[in-house]
Amino acid sequence: MKPTFYVTTPIYYPNDKLHIGHAYTTVAADAIARYKRLRGYDVFFLTGTDEHGLKIQQRAEQAGLPPKAFLDPIIAWIQDLWQKLDISYDDFIRTTEDRHERVVEQIFERLLQQGDIYLSEYQGWYCTPCESYWAERELVDGKCPQCGREVQFVREESYFFRMSKYVDRLLQYYEENPGFIEPVSRKTEMIRNFIEPGLQDLCVSRTSFDWGVHVPSNPKHVVYVWLDALVNYISAIGYLSDDPAQRAKFDRYWPADVHVVGKDIVRFHAVYWPIILMALGLPLPKKVFGHGFFLVKGGKMSKSKGNVIDPLTLVNRYGRDAFRYFLLREIPFGQDGTFTPEGMVERLNYDLANDFGNLVHRTAAMLNRFNDGVVPAPGALTDVDSALHQLAAEVKAKVDASMDELQFSVALAELWNLVRAANKYIDDCQPWKLNKDGDRDRLATVLYHMVEAIRVSTILVQPFMTEAPQVIREQFGFGEDAFTWDSALMGLGPSGQRVPEREPLFPRLDVEKEIEILTEMTTSAGEARADQKAENPAGASAKEATTVVHKDEIGIDVFDQVELRVGQVMACEKHPNADKLLVLQVDLGSEQRQIVSGIAKYYQPDELVGKKVVVVANLKPVKLRGQASLGMILCASEGDTLSIVTVPDSMPNGAIVK
Ligand code: MSP
């Protein structure tokens, strides 16, 4: 029997259309699901919508519609979006479905009976857009600490969940399962911000509105939306179902292998959800991955700022493969990043049109020009062929390792090493010359290897792209056996098949025009051009600007581990074996050190002598092209410019920088 893999996205609030940030969560989960299927797992991939709560009730009232009538077209729009993005979910759950509501009711009553839920009175603050309760001390300037919006004071009879009872068991679970919350910084955040200050019992019902699951034994209470929503992960797969086939599904897939969520809702998934499951006596999910945010210039996307990026507009313009590739290639999964038009155009032009698309296009063209369109059988291999074989095997292993860690951008970067190496292989082997010289044997081997590199890359790109792989497969006549994940190694593919020429898969974009269109799309119109000019007065080319990746937040304790000191460059010369490196002798007050730095392109050795610089003094020593380097010199860089960070001459050597 196949091993199982259960992956979920959060269920989305259908109070508005979804934006590129929502698409990000879903495309990421889809890439995991596709990867695991390709690896032979029996995958269950769940997504859906979170349809109860005051916010939806208010929106429906504004629209003059009953909530369900207000919701249905939005849900249809969301499902259509997922279809356009080729999201391969196995089930889509709506919290307004009977199969879900009945489970929420039963769970609530059970927790009430066993004393985990008790009746009391809630007094405190509530943020309706976030559907979150906040204590007075948690507010920031009297506003919601999560979204910065107004909060309402609420005082009402409520049920509470005894969270505090389970804290020790939760911490023990964290300790015994170090991979439970990833990235690890989010675990630290959970412990520091929510558990250490003392986990409060959670208010789990409301009486001031109606739109939700009513508590059967006390129907004036509506179940808190988050308790309602989290239950979707088990109601969808048949927990407490009357149907034995559904219950068997639950037994098969639970516990979930990974809940993919944005960083803003890690708290609900990594603190409250495991506690609810403990109270129900159910096993806990294996992992909660809290990815970072897709930001736009000016911070978060919001309707009021007019900077919401509609995923459909991008898909319609660039195609779904390009959009999916961009989302997962651009930002390391787990970190925040800012969407820029330049970053997107650059990725599409360089990675897709120039590298991947070109590899496919030129290979088909050369097969047709030099061999009547037929893939020849290879002859004896030379060292360059073997090197490509080896690289492909290494890349596959690295793609597997990165995918298992949900590091999509790393997997794609590795894969593109193969794509680029294949293009270089063509440039080095010069099939046009082999053809001219009549070296048919060598030409056959080279053409075969070009096709093989395409086959391997295309198999490995399947978690990310859904259209191009099928087009390439059909064009190049790769049969089923030659398209399995395990067959993604050079030399296992067929020969003898005829390959037609086709239009390029990824057309090259006109950079200026595209940036203008994207800027228009992603910023409120007038502001956009003014901002762009202010930021880019010299008209810097698209190539220089890329997406900004923000690293994870760290505590001062982590920053404190870095020892920064003022140093003075006493001598500097070119590295004997590397054009890019300079070898500097730096005085740190109590000692003199050698530091090798990759700044030869920006400075002549003489220019640096006497300069006061900032040195990372506690970096592990390394050897760079045979020269010891004991530290690092801080530099600022942007595009093609770089400048060392200096301090005034009056600052003594060895002074601490912090
Ligand atoms: N309904 C809750 C989830 C309940 S799960 C039991 C919810 N819905 S949401 O529609 O607001 O958000 C859905 C997902 O989209 C979350 O993972 C959220 O973090 C993610 N994103 C929303 N905006 C985002 C960005 N700008 N960037 C990346 N992800 C973002 O929360």
C-alpha cells in the first residue's frame, strides 16, 4: 500500500476576492501535493472556505442578501481561481456544509461535557476583521496588534476553553517534535509571545451575532469562528461521520503531515489547534509551516491602499506556469518578500524565456535542422557528457532534499543549475559545427544529451509547472516510463522519436513596457509613476532591481551573538589566485588579522589602506582559494554598486559596533 500524505491550506475567508498572498499559500501547498504524488504517495490535499462569523454577516447585510446567497458567488469565484492556477486539491470544504457543522456541534458538546469548555463571562477586546480576542495589554496604541485596525470592547456571556490545562503537554510535544513548527523562529515566537506570558483560556462562543454553528445545548451561543474553522481539517476527512467509508478516510489520512499557513495564523495552528486535538484524544499534526508574507511597496496589500494584486490578472497575462514559478522561486519559503514588477519581469525573462524556454526551443530546432527532427541514439560518451550525467543526478538529489524541507526556491535554483548547464553544454559542444564537419557520431551523442537534459529538467519541474511539462512531453515523445520521477536521470530516455518544432514556450517580454503595466496593476495609478521616478531617478534598468527578500525577525539575543568591531586596513593586495578577491591585513586593536574579501571589482588595493571598516570578528575562519580569512568586512550593495561600510577615523581600532 502506498504511504499517505495529508497536506492542507488554511480555509479562506470569502469576504472578498483573494489576492496574490492567498494564491501563494495555495500554490505552495499544491507544489507539495504534486511532489509527493510524483514520489508515489497517496496524497490528500485539502482546501476550502471559512464562511462563518460577524464579518461575513455584516458584509452580507451590507449587500442586502442572506449570508449563503452572498457567499455562493464568491466561493464559485475562488474555485474558479484555483482551477485557473491548476490547484490539484482532492477536496474543498465549506464550513457552511452539513458534514462540517455537525462535527463542530458534536465536538463542542463533547468538550463541554468533559469539562474542557466552561461557561463564564468575556470582557475584553475583539477585532472583527481578524476574528481575534485581545487582552488590554496586547493592544498596540489601542488597536489590534495584528492588523492595526479598531477593536471593539465586548462584554458577554461566553464559553471558554481551558487552554491552560494543556500547556505543559504542548511544550513537551514541541520538545519531542522539533520539526513541528517551522521555520524554527516561529516556534520561538509562539513560546515567547503566547505561552511564556501565561496562556489564557480561550473564549470559544459569541452571543451577539447569529451567523455560525450554534451550540446545541445552548443555542444562543455561536461557536467561535476559529474553533469552527480549525475543525475543517478533520471534518473534511470524515471524523465522526456516520458513513464508515468516510471514517476510514479519517483513519487513513489523520494526522495531517503538514498544515501550510501564513505566519499570521501560526498561533491558531500551533497553539490552539494541538490543544483542541489533545482534548479530543487525537494525534497531533506532524508539522505546521508558517510561511512569510508577500508584501507590496508600502507594506501589506489592502483595498484602501489600492495595491491589491489580483492573481488572475497576472495569470491571464503571463500564464499559469510563469505565475506559479515566480511565486515559489522568488522568496525563500518562510521569509517575507516584497513583490516588485522588476523582480517578476526579470524572472520571467531570464529564467523562463532565456534559460528553460530557449533550451527547449533551440534543441527542437537543431534536431530538425541537423537530424530530420529525430532524436538520435547516443554513441560513446566523453567527459562533458559524463559531467552532465553527474550534475543531473546531483541536482535531482538536491531537489528531493529541498522539497522535503519545503524549500521551493532552493529546489528551483538547483534545478536551474541543470537548465543552465544544459545550455552551456550546447554552447561548448557546438552541434552546428559538428554538423558542418560531418561528425555524425558526436553530433548524435550531443543531440541525445540535449534532449535528455530537457527530459530530466521537465520531470523535476512538475511540482511547480503544470502546462509546460505536458507540452514538452508530448513534443519530445517521452513515454510514461520515461517520465516518472525515478527516471529523472540522464541516459534513461528514448531515442528514435520525431520532435516537431513549436513556438517558444515562454515569450521574451518587453521589459520597459511590462514594468509599466505591472506597476500600473500593483499601485494606485497616479502615485505609481511618481514613486518609481523618485526611487529610480537615473532610470536604472530592470536588471538591477529585484524582489526584496526580508529575513526572519530575530531577537536581540541572536543579534548579540555577532561580534562587530572597528578595524583599520593596514595593507591590502590582490589575491594571487582569484580575480575577485582582495587580501587585507586589518588591525583590530588587540590583534592584526588577515581577511579575504570579494570586493576586487569595486576597489583598488591602495584605495583601502588606512580605511576604518567594520569587521565581523567572530566568524569561523575559512580558506578562500588557499588564503586564510579570519572575519568579514561589512559592505553595502545595490545592483552593480558596492561600498564598504566605514566609521570615522576618530574611532579606535577594536571598538565594538552594535
Ligand atoms: N480563515 C482563516 C484561516 C482558517 S484556517 C483554519 C484565514 N483566512 S485568510 O483568507 O485571511 O488567509 C488565508 C491564508 O492566506 C493565510 O495563510 C494567510 O496567512 C495567507 N495570506 C494572506 N495574505 C497574505 C500575504 N500577503 N502573503 C502571504 N500569505 C498571505 O486566515
